[in-house]
Amino acid sequence: MSTSLAICGGPRTVPEGLIAPWPPTTPLDEEMVLRSLRGHKHAWGDNCEALQEEFARWNGNRYCLAVTSGTAALQMCIAACDLSAGDEVIVPAYSWTSSATAVLHQKCIPVFVDIEPRWANIDPDRIEAAITPRTRAIMVVHLHGVPADMDPILDIARRHDLMVIEDACQAHGSCYRNRRAGTIGHCAAFSLNQNKMLSAGEGGLFVTDDPQLLERARAMMLFGDFRKPLDDPDYHSYGMGWMIRYNDLCAAYARAQLRRIDDYIDRARRLFAVMRRELAEVRGLILPSEPAYATENGYNFVCHVDAAAMGYGGPPNFLREAVVSALSAEGVPAMVWQRRILPEMAAIAARNAYGRGSPWREHGSTVAYDPAGFPAALHHSGTYFIIGGLRYPNDEKLARLLAHGVRKVFENIGTIDIDDLARRADVSMYERGWKFRT
Ligand SMILES: *Cc1c(COP(=O)(O)O)cnc(C)c1O
């Protein structure tokens, strides 16, 4: 093995063009999308209805509604739970912004709870301290495809009479004690965005088993018209609505992908196992583990840098940025998704979602958003990185090559100037409005 890192001018480990992009498409995708195109029912059509039925059957839900995005489906969850302006919703301090903004869009108030450090999901032990007389729901996120520990959360919800919403946007096919993500709470949202395990360009799915929740969610789909999208319209808005129903072309694509999702999950899990085997002994690298209570879907292979083990005394996120830069140079698709925790997001930190301090102002909310109150979320966001490329049709041989590149970087990290690399990464991040925490 060459010990000269690619970032220092050495040969790169993974040749360009070797990693297949996501998602894989086949003649089936082409045929189904083309049939929709030629069918001339491109707005709401038969593929939308069929996708709802097929996904509900695959996942084990009674009802499913197909919409434009996972974010839209999350907002439907808030409305389906009959939450109203000023109600408080508990949200993990680290997630995609939609988990919190879906709450704000319904004029409800997100109340953050720190994550547990191992899988970066909401820490059940910290939920009760965040409950107030205004709390109405808990938004659970199964982050990176690893289910949150649901039993204690359901127990808290029962005792405090709270609704449980699952943000399952990254968790298609993940299981908690043999129960599928999206079948455990009162309702759930899945995303069909290109990067997700079920991918159709864009899209979202709302699921529930409760007919009352279904009808409240449906009311938001189409201009506040309460009836099914295919019923004869009477051009009347019965309530506040959006225009977030899905379209037939994308639904056809999603149906074609759904036929292969079990193979996708199986492959990702196998490649995760290869990485865990190959990288078990790498000093300074903390590998993701699977909780005893869960089966993950292989969505994200989430690693952490262990600065102390690597003998680096600077800020851990400097080390993380240097590692990611060095991995990228080797051709290993390493990336950091979100570097900020939710309470740091400007829309939330400035308490100004809908102008003039709304919705906090009119409800006199003084909920605390100081990032220092969420140390586990800060630590996670400053030390993690994701290794990509571990999905179908990429195979075990490729996974071994990626692992080889990771080993090379960690074993030779002493040959690079971490602070200099981090500063250079910082410049490009800074241009995108992000600054290192030190
Ligand atoms: C992707 C994602 C969303 C939003 O899904 P979109 O389809 O992009 O709107 C929400 N929550 C989490 C955790 C996600 O990863």
C-alpha cells in the first residue's frame, strides 16, 4: 500500500468512475415512466393511487397518501394530530430542518431535546424534562436509518397523553423490535427524495392506521378540498390547504423502485458488514453499530473521529474536516451532511419563522434554544462523517476498496497538516455561511 496520501500528491485509492451513482435505474423504470407519460394523466393518476396501496402494503400501514415531499408529509403529520397554534412539539436537537420547520409551519413551537450519543436519535431519558402543559406531541426521527428507542418514548407519550409522529424520511424498511419504522407512532412521514432508500427524484408519503388522522392529513393535500384527489371537484375550499399532492410520472418511477427496495436494503446491510469487518481495528475511527433493538436499513454509514485516540489536541471538527478532505482525495465518497444543530439554525435561533417573532411572540413562548444546552448534538455534528457508495449495485469488492482508502487515511493522518487543511475547508464553508466552532 502506498503510504503517500492522495491529498499530499500520492496515488488515489479509488479510480474515478468506479462508484455507481444512486439510484440505479433499469428498463422497468423507463417503461413505467414512459407508460405514464403516454397515458396523459400526469397530475394525479392511477400510479399515485397504486403507489399509496403498494407502499402501505409493503410497510404494513393501513393508509398512505402520496405527496410532493417528505417535508410536506411531516407537515401533514402535525395537522393530522390536530395540533394547533401555540402547541409544543418535542423534536430532537439534531435532524434535518424539516423536522422542526414542519412544526413551525403549523404555528406550533418546537421544543428541542438532546440526542443520545451513540445513534444520534432523541434521548428518551431527556424527554420528560421538556414536557410542559402545552406539549402535545413528540416528533421522533429515525436518523441515518437507525430507529430511535421507541418503547420508552411510547411509554412517556401514553403517560402524558401525547401524540407520536415518526420522521421516517431516512428509515424505509428499518425495524424496531420487528416493527417497521412508520408503523409505531400515530402517523409518519417518508421521503422519496433522490438520496433516500426509496428514490423517485422527489416526493413524500404520509402513513397512518387511523382513519381520522388520514382525513385531517388529506384535507391539506389539495387546496383545502376535503375529498379524495380523484373525486369530482366542486371548487370549494373547506379548510386551509396546500397544493402538495403527488404527480403520476414520479409515482410511476417510485413504484418501479419500490419493487427493488428489499434488494437495496439487503445490499447496503451487506456492504456495512464488510466495512465493519475491514475497519474494526482502525485507531481513531469510531464505526457505527446496530442497536440490539433494531434492524437498520443501511441508509447512512455514519462514522466519528476520535480526536483523543488520534493524539490530536485541536478542535475535533478540525480533525473531521481534514479526514473528509483526505478521504475525498482518495476517491472515497466521504461527506458531512449537516454541520449545525437545529437550535443553531437561523430561522429558529432568531425566533422569526413567520415575521415579527411569529409564532413564538403571540404565544409568549420563552423556550430555551441555547445550543450549549444540547452537548451530545453538538458533539455529534462536530465529529461525524458519512461514507457513501455503499449501495446497490456497488458490491463487496468496492466496499473493500473504500475500506482500504479509509485505512490509508487514518494510518497516515500524521503526514498531513490538519490545522491547515481544516482552515482551507473552513474558507469554502465560510463562503457557504458556516463557521467552525472552536
Ligand atoms: C430528507 C428528510 C426530510 C425531508 O424530506 P424531503 O423529501 O427532502 O422534503 C425530513 N426529515 C429527514 C430526517 C430527512 O432526512
